[in-house]
Amino acid sequence: MSGTSRRLNKQDCIDLRRQLTDLGYGQAESEGEESFAYRLHPVSEHLRALDPRVVLVVGPRGSGKSALFKAFFSKNRDLAAGVSRWMSKARPLQNESDASEWRAAYPAGTGFPDTQALAHGVLSDEDAKNVWHIMLVRCLADRLDERQRDALRPILQPPAVDLAELLVAYDTASPTGALDDLERRLQQEDSRIYVGYDELDTLGGFDWTLMARMVRGLVAFWSDYSRRWRRIRAKIFLRSDLFRRHAGMGTADFAKLAANRAELEWSDAALFAMLVKRMANTSEQLAAYCRSARIRFEKDHVLGLIPEIEEPREAHPLLERLSGEFMGAGKKKGFVRNWVLAHLRDGNNRVSPRALVRLIEQAAGKDAVNRTLRPPRLIHPTALRQALDDVSDSHVTQGISSEWPWLEGVKERLTLDRLVPWTRKEIVDLFDADWMKTWGPREGLDVRPPVEQPADFVDYLIDLGVFRQRSGDQIDVPDLYLSGLNLRRKGGVRRGPRSVKRA
């Protein structure tokens, strides 16, 4: 199987399916640098995130914010250079200096105040701004001269958990002057320092008011200082819903910051290219399989094989090679090339890259020992349908365990009326009946929704894409969340036991 000319037999296909079960779903934070680089797909449309003038990098859950953050704020500068070099083929970076530094200011491990310290010390947006100012100085302390570090010792020396002490010291310290001096030195060196912020939804634990206050404080701080400092630049990676609901300050400086934000969006072509890149860099055999579907690649010494896919139709031959042309015996069941993305879209018509990866991994696993498929087919359409439920289950479970712990409460309450769609009044009444009970995944943990009223919570879920607004005041749930929330459609066929046996 070293080339593309030899015909595949059934054992070859079994080997390829085994390799398809490990395309790196959900591993961006933990995998090694080489593997991460080979699986990372640099999307040229995301290039604006690297522009020195862009401070806010906004994208929905699963849009690749943390992967891009890791690429540029890790210590592996070869990886950052590789991504930058490849993305720059579409549009050169504007006067970017190779001497620039990239520093992660959050998350920053033990170097940041814990939730308890924030809850006691951050009582207003202004307090939050001051905390971020203190944390910036601490992040850049090694770039200050000895005289400045001595002067700022009261806010540099105490541990971050002693936030009350730091805030008292901040009132008498003058960190802005020290950062102004650093700005002038960077100007002379023709260099920049980029300070990065990611995973801001973790601030405050389950205290959404505190989290919102910290987000507003961070955005307000950089709204104030982004024009003052041109060489000390921020990159704030922020979930779209947090940006829309919590970041706005109504000031002219914020309006300029927001207007120049970078949005991380994925076209259908970029999604398919991401999937193909992961496949081709998993093994030489899978790369040959992709080439047999007329996929062409360029080779990068850091990023590996990068597919040349500019239009979705350029990936269609590979999808048909994987699963055939139709989802059943004929076109009445739909085309595979259309079905794959259509059933992964959330209520806002977006597809998460990791959901697509998960679909193929799970489908390949279900067909792991299926010898009824004729080569070169690797995945039966029935396996794709069954894998969609697995994608939904893991998508909801992951949301509960990380960004949206209150989603467990949504799931629990919806079990009382599992048939979708509902009218808006039906779902508001359902939430209202148990509104004051905990929405958390564990007994004794008082998790609350991030809004105050049931009707607002329905709007919030529509905004996130968990629900979809239909005509006639109908609320639907997209397939991406249907199985994970233990729901089914009215008039649908009851799901039977899952099986990998097919004639």
C-alpha cells in the first residue's frame, strides 16, 4: 500500500479503518508538538487573528480558538513560524517582526489568583481592570529593569492568591510608567510582545457574575491601553456568546476594538480540508487513500501534508470513496457529501471541526471488522448515522464537563417533554417549573444558568445554537444536540439497539 496504484483488499480496508479511529479528536491540549502540528489545519481566513492591530479573536465553542492560541503562545516558535508562513501565502502579515515574543497571560497556572481570591477581591468592573493591570505587569516583569522591579516589588512579590494585598499595593504603585518605558524599548528594537488570554470562561468557576465582570474588565483594560501601547499587544481569545453578552462597554474605544476583531469561522471547504489533513498525516496509507480520490497536497516541514482544497466539491470524491455516493440505495436517502455537514450543524448553521473529526472516528470504529463493505469503501452510511448519536452524546457531555455545566440541568428538565419541536411557551414553562433547583451535574453543587429568567435562558440557548428558532414560534433542537439531550423528533421512528452488523 505504499503507492496509489495497488487495489485495496478487505484486510487493507480494515487496517485503514483502524487508523481512522484515531484522528486526534479532543487532543489539542494534550498531544505532543509534532502530532499537534501535523493535525493543525491553518485556515487562511483566520489570518486576521495575527494582525498586530487585532486584539479580540472571537469564535463559537469548538471553532479552534485554543488550537490557534496553543500554536502561537507555546514555546515552540518553529510551530508558530510554520503556521504563520503557511497562512501568509494567502495574505502577507503586515510588518510582522521575527523578534516578537508571545506570552500567555491567562491561563497561567499558579501565577493567577484562584476563584476564591477573585470572588473576595473583585467587586466591580474597575476592580477587574486593576487585577488585569497587575497581572500584565507580573507577566512582563522580567522585561523591566532592576530599578522598576524594585519600585513595583509590592505588586510583583506577593503570591497571586494574596489578591487583597496586591490591590492595596496597586493603589500606590505606578505600573503604567514602567510599561511605557518597555513600550519605548520595544519601539527601538523594532519588536513586539503579544500577551495572550484564552479559556476566559473558566474565570470564576460557576459564578457567572464574576466571570462576566472579569471578561468586561479585561476588555475594558485593553480598550483603554491598546492605543497607548503599539508594541505591547493583546490577543484575547473569547467565545462568541461571551463577547456578545459580556464584553460590551459602550465606549468609543471598545467600539473600535470590537469593530476590528477577528472572527474564527469555518467554511465547508476549510472543514473538509481540516479532515483530510488529519487523515493524510495519520499514516502513509491514508495519505495514499486520499490521493486516490484526486486530493493534491503540498508538503511543509513543520505542518506535514496540507491538502489543496479550495472548494467543497474538491473533497467530494474522497467522501464517496469512503462511504459511497448515497446514504442508502439511491438518491432519495440523500447524498453522502451533503449529509455529513448538514447533520453536524448547530442551531446557527455552524459546524465544529472537532464534531466532524469525531463523526469519522466513531463511524470507522463501528465498522471496524465489517467485511461486507467492498473496497475501497471504509464506512457504511448506517455507521455514519449511528456515529451521529455518539457525536451528539460526546458534544453534550463535553459541554457539561467544561464550558456549560448547567447543560446537565437543561437535559434533566427536557426529559419531561422529550419530543421536539416545542412551542416557545412550552419550553419556558418547563424551565420555569424547576427554575430555582440546581442545574449542575452533581448533587449539592448549586449551578445556576448564566441568565436570570427562563425566557431569557431560551434566547440564550438559541444564541448558542443548542436550540433553533423555527417559524410559528416553534423551538427545535439540531441533530448535534438531539441524542445528547436524550430527545427525539415528533413522528420519528423509535431508535432500536445499536449494532454494527449489516447485510
